[in-house]
Amino acid sequence: MPRPSSFADAIVLLSGGLDSATVLAIARARGHRCHALSVDYGQRHRAELDAARDLARAVGAASHVVVPMDLRGIGGSALTDPGIDVPETPGSGIPVTYVPARNTVLLALALGAAEVRGAADIFIGANAVDYSGYPDCRPEFIDAFRSLARLATKAGVEGAEIRIHTPLIQLSKADIIRRGTELGVDFARTVSCYQADAQGRACGCCDSCRLRAEGFRSAGLPDPTRYV
Amino acid sequence: MPRPSSFADAIVLLSGGLDSATVLAIARARGHRCHALSVDYGQRHRAELDAARDLARAVGAASHVVVPMDLRGIGGSALTDPGIDVPETPGSGIPVTYVPARNTVLLALALGAAEVRGAADIFIGANAVDYSGYPDCRPEFIDAFRSLARLATKAGVEGAEIRIHTPLIQLSKADIIRRGTELGVDFARTVSCYQADAQGRACGCCDSCRLRAEGFRSAGLPDPTRYV
């Protein structure tokens, strides 16, 4: 893949978690002028959004937009529906913390933002290794979205391409942590926990906490996560 | 295409305009239990949402959800950005009233709602004839979204299919008006105008008003639109 020209605008989906913080640092390191995009989708772990704002500044995003989008009317996920508990023991199959069609919605918004900005590059921290069984983290899903993007946009109609970058897709959590550390990401600022408290402190019990803690152990790096 | 079984759940994207009202009536006539889905995306013509609520009841939707999603931070469209005027003379190419990636976002939300409801059918009023140059109204865009839907969802992972229906895609505005009239849609309840007033009365000047008025003329049917 050709290296994008310096200062080319890019849209970076930024949740405030460990993965997307690393993706933002990667996009910056590739010379992009980064426009961070977060979605306030009524998630329980609202400290994530505070972390996203903090990270956008710390990693040097040129701008940061939070799009309010209330998915609670649709429901169906422990992350947005107060009637479903976040599980503290790993289950099999697709977990209840799956937000229906989340990456499709996120990429659609990023596509809109890319059109408005005239950006040709979108970065998302999708990961198919530690992906907890979410269907929209798989490479074949991303490829289908690439095909869609070519047909969905003014740029596509006019013959340009909007590139969807997934630099983490084949990395283990430990690899992601190593890569982010090399790039100077301060992981203490990131929030991964599905039920973090208002200060962004992690429960240490949910699937996301387990994966993260195990990642630091495997990487042989100290875990800076703030636990309750 | 096989006729869906009676009372099968369907998600119907309902803007409150003439097209989506007709689509809801078509989905009902095919025997679906319809869950109407509207998006409050900060559009100027907010009377559309009131019309959507009214139509959901009048046409007999089983439920209606309005998802708040504020796209004004992304901007880029005369429909959501107060800094861009709605044009009153037709231009060439893609108009400024194009909302970036709108149908991608709408279909993504519908896909999420379909997953939560266990619905196998999604209806959208996309139209490639009077489409005003919007790239995401074309059949090839819809086909790309169908491919995406197979890969994006639990249902797809488990081998089921979510069908995307576009019953209006090849119809002229006059055809849509005739079809809706046959099905008893009260078009006086629908709002198409890009700058309707708070009572849903149309300006009569914008592209959308022109297309609609011309549709009633071509269909040889009285135009029940309420103008300012």
C-alpha cells in the first residue's frame, strides 16, 4: 500500500479505548492530519468519551467531533440497554456486549465525515484476533465496507477512493500494546472497561478488562490501568 | 422473490416523506409486522419527524423508534448545517442538500434494529429515478449494502439473511404517488419540503417540492400538499 502523503487528512474512529488510541498514534506517525470521531451512543461506560477527548489532545488530533447518537431506543446490548447485565464470566458465541451493527454505523459516520473533510483515509481499530466474537471485526466485513464506500460517496462517483485502514486487524492485544508503547501512547489515559466508573477506573472483571490485563502480561509491560 | 410469511417482522425506515410513507404501506400490504425507524439527525425540516410519528400510527406500524443522532458536528449539508442555504433553483451534479453517507448510516441503524428484533426484512424508500444525484440511492449501492449485511451481523454469521427491500427504486415519482394512493396513504400527512415550517407546510420552491408537485401532476392526481 502506498504511504499517504504528509498531512493528508484522515478520519480516525476514537472510542477512548486502548486499541483506538493506538490507531490514532499510528495514523499520526504516518503523517496524517487526524480528525478524531467519537460516538456518544448512550454507552454505559461514559468515561470512555472523556478518555477520547483527553487522548485526541494528547496524541495530537487536529480536531475531534463527538456525534451524539442515542441507540437505547433500539436496545439489544448490555452496553446500551440498562436491562441487560454486563457478564463477568466469559461465555461462548457472540456476547451480549455486542452492539448491533456498531462498526457499520461507525464506519458510515466516518465515511460521511471523510466526504465533508475531503479526506481519503479512514482508520478504525477493528481487531479480528481478540475480537470477542463480534462479526463486524472480521477482515471480510471490512472488505465489504470498502466495496460499499466506493459506491456510497461523491468521491466514489467521481472516481476517487476512500481507503479504510485497519492497522490492528491481525495483531494480538500484546502486539497492540507494544506498538502503542513504541509510539508513546499513555495507556493510563485509555478506558477499556465495559463498566468503568465516572473517573474511568476499571472493574477488572468484565471480558474487556480480562483481555486488556492479559495483553499487558503477555507484552511483558507494566499495566497502568486504574482499577476501582 | 418469495413473498414473506404473514406477520414477519420488518424494519421500515420512515422519514415522514412521501416515499417512505408509501414504503411503509407496501410493507404492511405484504403482511409484515412493521417497526418504523426514524432518525432525528438535526435536520432543518423537523416537521418531517412529526409527520413520521403521525404516519406510523396512521399506516399501522407495530412500533416506531426515533433515534437521535446529531450530525451537525460533521456538517457538510444544507439540511443539517445552518451555514449552508437550501437552493431554490436546480443545480447540476450532486446537490448541497446531500447528507453525507446518509443512506449508509440509515441502513446501518436498520440493520442493528433488525438484529435486535430478529427481523429478516428491511425496507427503504431509495429511488434511483428522481434521485437528485445522490450516490447512495443507486441500485449498485443497495447491492453493496446487501453484501455487507451478510457479513456484519449475528444473523449472517449464523447463516440467515437480512433482506434489503427497495420497492420504489425504479419507480417515477408519479408511479410512487399512484402506488401510495392505491394503498390508501394520506399524502397530506407527509412532508417532503427541505424547509417546511413547524406545521409541516411546504415552501413550494426547493428541489424536493418541485419533484413532488410534478409527481402529482404527472400522476393526474390532486396535490394535497399544504403550502405556506
